[in-house]
Amino acid sequence: SSKPPNIGSSGINAEYGGITMWKEFEDSVATHCHVWNLLPSFSSTIGNYTPQRYIWRLLVGVSCTMRIFSVLMFEKNLKRFNRNKMIVKMLTWMRLAEIIGLFLLTMFASTEVFPAHAFGFCLFFIFSTINITVVSRLMNGGVTGSGKLNYGVVWYPFIYMATFVGCFISYLVHTNYCWSGVYTIFGGLELVMILSNIFFWYQCDCHEWSSYTISIE
């Protein structure tokens, strides 16, 4: 079956491969301690320059709307395969919280309304980590129509957490020691973390749920 276009990854390609890297490269890769750097942080490309910030906010607004509809579909499909209403509702509300966090941290830049941005970031990271871990476990336990277990999504939580830890460590090293190239590692890992979240939900939302049997005890 055909899959819908991935608006999130299209936005990232537009930000990195297009506008910022072409128009603002020298300024976007500059660091506070003037060390060598090859990649800008994703947050700087969407928060410090126009029209990038408005393109990204528009894309995230459309994406959040689509994600809300996918949550409703996700809840409906989960109900078909188990009768534990509490777990289904919990997963549904946690995913809605993740979407709200993404919306807040995008619409309110840290330089504009920091409390709203910080709250949105915490909301998004906490619930996205929980959701990816739980849902990947459910899908890992799913049985395909051919009778084989689906292990394709089991690596997402490890990738997501590893890249976050890597981002955190590289950011601290860069801030405290200003080693050349460390901020490039931070920018690359940040991009991997964002892409892993996008493609995980892309895979889930475009998934042939009718071919799986999911059991929650």
C-alpha cells in the first residue's frame, strides 16, 4: 500500500539541505568560543533565522494535526486487539502529551518565551521516550500474518536514548572545554534523535495493523 509523505523529514531536509546551509552557513556554524564546527544545531536553524522558523512552525503545526488523527486511529486499532481499556487510554493520553510538548517547544522559541519552551521540551522528551519504549515493545510482541515476530522497531528506544545521552555529554563538553568538532557531534546526534522519533511514528502510523495480533496482559 502507498504511504503518505513524511512532512517532518521533508521539513528537516528543507532546513538543513536548503535554506540555512546555503544562506547562513558561516553564521549558523559559529560557536561561542570560535572553534571549528561543521554542523549547526537544529534548534538554532529553526529559531534564529527567517523564513526557517516560520517554515518549520508551519510544518510542525500540520504534522501535529496529522499526529492527533493518527492517535485516534492508533487507539481504535489497539482496542481491536485487547480489552485492557486502562492501558489503551494511558498510551493514548501519553502520546497526546508528547504532541502537545512538540507543539509548545516549536511555537515558543527559547529566546522568546523560555518557560513555555522548557516545559514543552520536558513534556516532549519524557513522553516520547516512554511512548517509543512501550509501543516498540508492543510491536516487537506482534505476530505478522506469516507468523514471524516483528523485531524491526525494537532498536528505536536504544537509538533514541543513546543519541540523547550523546547530545547531553557533547553539549557539556563543548560548553566547558570548547574542543574543536564536539559541537559537530552534538549537531549530528541531535539530528539523528529527531529523525529516529519521526521515522518511528511514521512506521507505526503507516503500519498494516490488520496483519498483527497484539496481546497485552
